Amino acid sequence: MKIALVSDIHGNFVSFQAVLEDINKNNVDQIICLGDVATTGPQPKQVVTLLRSLGCIGITGNHEDYLLDSAKRHQSRWADTLDWCLEQLSEGDLDYLRSFQPWVTVELDKKNNLLCFHGSPRSNLDLIMPSTSDEALKQMLEGHTATIMAGGHTHIQLLRRYENSLVINVGSVGLPFDHYLPQGDEKRVVPWAEYTIVTCLNGAPSIDFRRVHVDFEEVRRASLEADNPFDWMPQWFTPDEL
């Protein structure tokens, strides 16, 4: 079994296409999306249309909650761009996002399984970081066991051990950060895309963190052509800056 885990696409169709091209080269059996699909970026409709065509399992991210709940949407600091994103999507698109689940468990083989969530199974706003204590992590994961536990939300890839499990963050397809979320405005966006492949062969699970080249000028062009009220380009490093 080989599963590609994508998360935090955030309306970045250019990066999502680059990741799917890489996924297709790796002959995966299944794609699972860990949430935060459409919002903040310039091409939400294209991203959702492509995701729907793939028929992959979806996990509810905090941005799906913001998008689908008007009270949460208008209380969010992202209210303007969330409203814009909502205007781009059809009712069928929204029904697809409503079908997402808080978490899912997938069997890798008879002995190994994979638990997928956004922040944690407890909340899609939870932050699992290298500095998160085992006690705090225990509360986030309470009631769940799995060989591999996979989330997104922080936009930075992570691997750590917890009891008999491996806890990973699969990274962000559309908006990978250079710092963890609590660093606030200090974070910048790096000009590549990230995702993860989980493989289980002959009873042995393995994890492949992937970094994919993205055409930065295409991202810039898509952003300039959209009338999204949120201009995210100042947050990005250019390739020459790294």
C-alpha cells in the first residue's frame, strides 16, 4: 500500500498541479487530503475541481470550518478572502467540502494503520510541533492509536515518535512556511511544494517527505490575475532569496 498525503493547498493550483505530477510518477494507490483546500490563494475553484475529479478522501481543516460556517467566517481575520473564495465555488463544490471528515483511519496492512487528521483528532486548530510535550500530545490523541499518525496545519514537515506511533506532519502543498505558526508574522512562504508518501511493504511502514519544484512565476502570475482581496505574494521568498 502506498498513500500520498497532501495538505494545506490553500487555493494554490500551480503548486497542486506540480505535486500531482510528482505523485503520478510514484504510482500511489490512494491520495488523502488533510484539509485547508481552497482559501487564501488565487485559484480555489480550480483546486476543488481537480480534487473532486480525484475522488480522494478529505479531512476537515480549520479553513473548511471558516468557509462553511458563516459565524466563524465573519469572526475570522480572513473574512474578506473567505467571502471571495466562497463566491468562486459552486454548491457542488461546497457539498464536496462538507463531505470531509474530522479524521479517518486507513488500514495499511493487517498489522499497520494510518490515522489522518488536520491539527489533531481532537481539533483542527491543535498544533503538533517538535516542542509539544508528550502530555499535551496525549491529550490531543486520546482515544486513538495507529502505526502512523499524520496531520497538517502547521505548514512544516515533521517526524517524531510518540509511544509506539510515528507522528508526522505532511507539510503544505500551497503555502509551506519557514517557521512554525506561533512565530506569527515572522513566518515566510518558501517557493516549493511539500507533501508526503506513506508506504507499507511486507509489514514495514516507511515515510517519504517530498519537496517539489514549483514555477514561482506561474504562482505570481495567477495571483496577479485573481481579484482576491488578500495579496499573499509579499509573504513569499523568491527563489533568488534562498
